[in-house]
Amino acid sequence: GQRRYHIQWSTCLPAVVSTCSFDRKVQFYSIAGYKSKTGKAPKWLRRPVGASFGFGGKLITFNNSNVIQGNDQQQRNRYQKQGIKAYTYQVVEDIPLVEACDQFHNALSMGDFKSYCENKSMTAETIHDREVWGLMKVVCFEKEARQELLKYLGYDNDTISNIGQQFLNNNNNNNIDENNNNNNNNT
């Protein structure tokens, strides 16, 4: 091998080292595949900080203070005692959307979809939306959906039964009258 006169850790990629030799070659080495006796990466290879976005506008950050940064022994001891700290933040971009998500999650956790549909129907901005949410409540979440659907559409079982009975009675009376007229004409 060639003699190296300069070695430097990458400032942006963990576990990457660059070397420069006297024959003017720059080489990069990765020690990401390095295995210790425990099978874990060394502590100094861990990310010192990080962040990630989650569902619902959540931001999670962590500070891995176990990572040894610097040569000062007091600083090393302080970092080793503190441990990993994680923080959760709520990042709000669209407040009405976050509130609607919270309402939906509450309905999911409680299993109360009927009242969720009622609330959406009452707060709907258009007549069409109001009717869609009302119909969804009736069709999907009522115990006696057929009866409730008739009521929702403006029909009453008793009224329908009375009208049907009147029709049948009138139709039977007309048939009797027609039969009597036919019998009278034949004689």
C-alpha cells in the first residue's frame, strides 16, 4: 500500500473517511459495514440529532447525547449521563384540517360514527353536503335503517299503510261494482 499523508472524516456522511496518498490519489472508505464484538455499531457512529415528520402534523426530534463529541473528559461524562432525549411538536399549517382530523380520530376511537355524521350534517356548508351526511347516518349507522330511511325521505309507515288500505278498499269496491254491473247487463 501507499503511504497516506492526510486522513479526514466526512463532515456530512457518517462512517466515511477520505485519504490522500503521496501519489496524488484521493480515496474514500466506508466503515458502515464494520461489526463490533457486540454486533452493534460503535456509539460514536450514531447520529447526534435527527428529526422526522409524522401523520397529523407531528414533528419528532431527538438528541442522542450519548454521542461523544470532543476530547474533553468532562464533556464526555456529561453526555454519557444524559441519554437520548426525544421531543414531539405539533406543526400546524391548516388549523381547520387539524381540527377535523382530531374529530375524526375521536369518532374512530369511541366508535360513535352516528353522532359524527350528525355533527358533519349540522355543520355542512351546502344543502347537498348536509343531505349526504344525513343519508349516510341513516343508511350506515341506524339500527332499523329501512324504517329510518322512510322517515328521512318524508314517508310515514302509518300514512303509507292507511293510503294503501284505502286504495285496496276502493279498488275492491270498484271491482264489486263492476261485477254487479256486468251481472245486471247479462240478465
